Amino acid sequence: MSKEIISTPNAPQAIGTYSQAVKSGSTVYLSGQIALDPATMEIVGEQDIAAQIHRVFKNLSAVAVAAGGTLSDIVKLNIYLTDLGNFQTVNQVMAEYFTEPYPARAAVGVAALPKDVGVEMDAVMEL
């Protein structure tokens, strides 16, 4: 099966050796997104976790659209938090971007994330 690289200027460009997303068949694997503004490549909401979470969902959405889908096509969402105390904030913000049925999801506490952000998310989307 072939793979197609997904790229859009509406999401931050990769800051490492990875693609924004890879499509294989009808499945799209979205790379981790952090709270980078795609226009400036600067962190959004350095001290505001809700602002970071909003930016991450906007970035994931832009990549999903570039792949031919939307956030509602996500079947698995992985969330990485440097402070699991922000779990409820993730739930509150996520409710603004997703409706039932929700994707399968994991939330993992981590020691650190790129550029010292508080949240990163990656996803699997089925078209």
C-alpha cells in the first residue's frame, strides 16, 4: 500500500524529521501538534494552558482538512500533558471541537514537551 505525505501551510511546519501527516489507504496518521502559531512559528499562550489546547486543536484541524477530513474523522486521539492537573481543561476545550461519538483517547503525563509547552496531541483519522 502506498503512502501519501500530507502538508499544509495552515499548520506549523515540522520542527524535526517528520511529516505533518501520512495517509495510508483510508487511514491518516497525524503527527504531534503543539501550540505553535503556523504564521509566526511562535508558541501561543505560554502561561495559558487553555489557549495552548485551543491552538493544538486548530493545528490538528488544519492537518485533518488538508488530508480530506475533519476532526470528526479522528478515531484515536493521544494527549500528552506536563501537568495532569490540566486534564479537566482538556475536557472542557475538547468539548468545543468534538461531539459524540467521541474518539478513543489516551491522556499521558510526561516530564517535558518540545519548546516547553504544556500539551501535545497526535491522532489517527479514518476517512
